[in-house]
Amino acid sequence: MSVIRNVPEIFGSDVFSEAVMQQRLAPEIYRSWKQCIETNTPLELSVANEIAEAMKIWAIEKGATHYTHWFQPMTGITAEKHDSFITPAKDGTVIMEFTGKSLVCGEPDASSFPNGGLRATFEARGYTAWDPTAFAFVRDGSLYIPTCFFSYTGAALDMKTPLLRSIDEVSREAVRILRLFGDQETTRVDACVGAEQEYFLLPRDMYAQREDLRLTGRTLFGALPPKGQELDDHYFGTIRNRVSQFMKDLDEQLWRLGILSKTKHNEAAPCQHELAPIYSSANSACDANQLTMQVMKKCAAKHNLVCLLHEKPFKGVNGSGKHNNWSLATDAGKNLFSPGKTPRQNAQFLLFLAAFIKGVDEYQDFLRCTVATAGNDHRLGAHEAPPAIVSIFLGDELTAVVESIVNSTDYKNPKKTYMRIGVDVLPSIPKDTTDRNRTSPLAFTGNKFEFRMLGSSQSIADPNVALNTIMAEELGKFADELENAENFDEALHDLVCKTFTQHQRIIFNGNGYSQQWKDEAKKRGLSNHSTAAKSLPTYISEKNIQLVTKHNIFTEAELLARHEIHMESYCKIINIEALTSVDMVLHQILPAALAYTKSLTEGIISKKAAGIPCKAETALAERLSNASDSLYENCEKLRSDLTVVPENIDEAVAYYHDVIVSGMELLRQDADLLEQLTDKSYWPYPTYSDLLFY
Ligand code: ADP
Ligand code: MG
């Protein structure tokens, strides 16, 4: 294993970064590019041509022969189609060519990507357009150009386009608020995101022997091993040699790609690990997270490992999530969720806090939908991840501040004026660094919010679109109110006080795993969509349609299309899992159990002939036989249930959840019992202890 000697030197070395552009582009071209980004205007073709030429020369030096528009279709992963730079010359040789047009615009066939009905069948084309705010990079001999993906009619077909739209919206509305506080300098406010990524690593040879892992990314069967994670001996434990080689390699590859990989450690479950990057702007964090997941998979293969990004690879063992740390910062780098030192700064902080609290309370369902997937259903509310109920953890100190503001509504009473915002003395708000309440779905952690409901395999785009958009909505409404106020300070105080009072119900600092919280949340009127099947239908509520269309995040058609894709994807995933279960039962599990039963019964016959007692074999054979019968019966039932799935998508989602998921659970009960009863030499695939304690 080579030693990485010079991290600063390799960091970003495969990225056509701003520094590289400055170095390699003519000053006026560099300035034009910079201006386009700052003013959000399209590049002139002549400028694009110059950039393309410089990019090509740089990429060829890095060993690239191809380029690809890299985009994020609604599959949640990324897509790419590679073209080589070669162009024939007259004399039969080739030259390497890359034009501004090829940089700026591409035309992949859109017909194989989910479009939710946005693409008429006669117009299969989709277009990709360079996102000049994201840097191109070289990977495996190709120049990667981050792009947006949209249809002939301009409808967004990807995850990046709405993210970019939401980033602009929240910036615009936040700047309006800053102006009210006398800030005339800030021109942009950035949504900042740091996404912590959990994953499992397994030996490749064992993974290859399990059809469920290969086809669905998780185990559909498997009895619990004698040892699980109860000893807590894995969390932050020493990292296995093979794994640490992998991590070293991974870091190097990520650093080359300019990804700020920072922290790595073992997680709670055996074979589970986490990687946290240093936060960056939401768009680049989203690209970086997609790349991180891909590099993890590739790098694992190189080390004879497999990286599982599924939310719940193993029953009875903690699953994997993604913590999405989110904040807003000005272009000068000032974090708007940092409590200030002066009353004025604190007043501004409290206003942003109020907007966040109001937004989350009003759009609980929308946020919940952004993490509603078949895989995440195994985690949310299962005492290893936050519950399916959205709430905000503020910590005791900040909650006390909110409460005193709420309780001193009669601010004309002199005894109570000490909390009057921005006017009188407000105690400087302490940074709450004590948060170790891992049960909260959305925790304030000093100067940012940590959204912890995300599944490990999902794109972080949707959740951040939601956070940015609800924030834009509330800040915009606040700005409307305050811009017209006669007395700003009075109006500000009233607004913050009113908002905290009306939306206090969303604040909860206690144990989110407890039954008491479920009861309490119900009393407070909070939503509790316990599964994706219950949550997904709320995505297209009138309220959400109004929200996203008002801020131009989605047209109504785009939102409906996404909804359809989420619903379809849920059904497809469960369908594949169910078919795989049936396949494994009929071709692996039953044959193994029956073969072992047969060997037992043959033994019984010979023992009986010899007049020897055979109690153990008889009892075992009976239990095996009963479980096999029950398994076969349930398997046939599941098989026939799968043939009568309702056509209507709403009904299908409910059916997959109510009938198919529970049918699979029934299969699992018998199959796992058979695994425990059967001689290991008969068992057709590696067990949990083989996989997790290799
Ligand atoms: P923990 O494990 O306690 O949640 P980590 O240090 O592992 O904390 O991860 C915290 C994540 O939050 C990191 O990715 C970090 O870069 C990110 N982060 C820190 N400050 C901000 C901020 N202001 N905005 C967004 N993300 C942030
Ligand atoms: Mg975290």
C-alpha cells in the first residue's frame, strides 16, 4: 500500500477548478465565466469554446480520451454517456476535438430514464446543459461535466435542476431579510450542506453467494447470529486492516476529486462505517455525495469488498442513514444560524430560527416525503433512527429562550421586557453544544440543523430542495410583513413572538424513540406517516403544489411526475424483493431444508431397523417438515398475490405495503427457522455470522 505523501498537492488535482481556470484561461475568458456565475446568465458560445479547448487540453494531460455529460436523473443515482474526443482529419488520422457546444449542451436519449409522463413518446430526446457552477473533473479516463437534464419542453428530468432553483430562491428571500437588518453588502446567501454517509463493507466472495444481496442490496432472509451489536465493540473501534486500506484508498480518490473527506470511523453495527466530508454549498455537496457513493463502490471492489449503501442490509442490526447538516451563510461566510453577540444579531438569528420552525411545522409532510422510500421504511421509527414524526430538537437553552419569548407576549409589562427582541437587552444566546440526542429527526447543533431522517442510498437533493424551499417561503412571508412595517422593531418582536407561539408544537427535546412521544405528538396534532406508503400520497397535496409552484421549484406537472416516479419506484422495489424471496425459497431454501430432512428420515429408518431410539432426529424432522410446509404454502400465496397487483398506482402502493411486504415477512419467519434447524453444510448461502463476523 502506497503512502500518501502530499495531500495538499493531490487535493483537487483531478478537478478543473477555479484555480485551474484562472491559470489556464485568458483573463477575459475567466472573467466572463465568473460573471456568468455571479449574475446567473448564460455563457456566450465564444467563451464556451475557449473554456472547452482549455478543458480538453487539461483533461488529455490527465489521461482522458473521452468526455461525458454527467447528470442526476430521477433514479436517484447518476448517469453518464461517454464520447471520445476523436474527430477524423482529412488525411485519415484523427485529432482530439471538444467544442463549446459539446461542453454546454448534450442530447442523451431520455427514453430510458424515469420521466413520470413528462416526455411525450414522440419526443424521446432529453437535453443536458452544463452547470457552470459545478466543476468538471477527470475520472477513469473521461472528462466529467456536471449537467442538468431536462425534456424537449424544458421540464426538469433530474434532481439537480430543482436543487439549483431552490438554492436561488432561498438566497433571494434571505437577502431581503438581511436588508431589513441594515446589511447592504450581501448579494447571495448560500445553503451549506455536509452529508455524513454510512455504509457497510462485506467480503466480495460472500456477497456474491447471496442472490438477495446481489439483486436487492439487502438480505431478505437470515437468522440472527448468536452475537449482534450488543457488546458495542464496533462503534469507533479499531478499523480492520483490509478496511483501513480501503479507507485510505477511498480518501485519496475523493481528495483527488476535490471532495473534502474529513472523518472516518466504525459505526454501531459490525461491518458498518461512516464518512463525513467538510460541508460545502448544497449543489456541490450533492454532487460530492453522489461521487462519494460511486467511488466507495468502485474502491470496495478493488479491495475485494462490497460496499452496501442500502438502508437496512441486515435485520436486527442497525441500518444506514445519512445525516444532512444544513445551514445558510452569506457570501462573506457569515453563518445565519449562528446566535449573535449583540441584541441586534440575536434578533436576526431568532428571525431565521422562527422561519425554520414555522416552515418545518407547516410542511412536515413535505419533508417526510423526501425521505420516504421502501428502504428507509426499515429504519424510521425502528429504534435505530429517528421516528417517522418530524420534530425539531433545539436543546434546553435555546428552548428556554423560545419559551421566554412566548411567555412574555405582554411585553408592555416592564417586568417581562427582558426578552424583547432587538430592542431591549437579550441575553447572548449560548451555543448549545450538548446535543447528543440522537433520536431527533431535525436537531439544532449550534449553528446548523442536522436532518437525520435520510436513507443512506438516497440522493440528498430532494431533502435539500425541501429545506431550501420552505425556508424561502417563510423568509419571503416575513419580509413581506416587515418591509411594510411602520415600526420595524415592534413588528419584528411581534412576528417572532407570534411565530414561536403558533409553532412551538414542533419543538421536542425528549426521547424520539419512546411511545410517550408518539402519543404526545398525536395530541399536538403532528403528522405521523409511519411508512412510505402512507407518506408518499401527501407529496402532491394542494399546499405542496402551491409551495413549489410559487417558488418555481417545480411546475405542477413536474411535481406530479416526480410523485408518480416515487410511487412507481416504491412498487418496483417491493416487487423485485418479493420475486427474489420467492426465487430463493423455491430454488435454495426449500431444497436445502428438504434434502436435510431426507437425510434425517433415512437415518431414522435405518436406526429404527436397528432398534435404536431416534428421538432427536424425529423431532427435528418434524419441525423441519412443518416449517417447510408452511413456507411452501406462504410462498405460493405470495406468488399468486404478485399476479393480482392493482393497476391504479395509489392502490398498488397500498397493496404492496399491506399484502406483499407482510407476505414476505411471513416467508422470512419460516425460512429463518429452517436456517436454524438445518445442518450448516446443507445451507446454500453465507449466514449472518459468516457475513458480519468474517
Ligand atoms: P456528528 O457525527 O456529531 O453529527 P460530524 O462532525 O461527524 O458530527 O459531522 C458534522 C457535519 O456537519 C460535517 O459534515 C460538517 O462539515 C458539517 N457542518 C459543520 N458546520 C456546518 C454548517 N455550518 N453547515 C452545514 N454543515 C456543517
Ligand atoms: Mg451526525
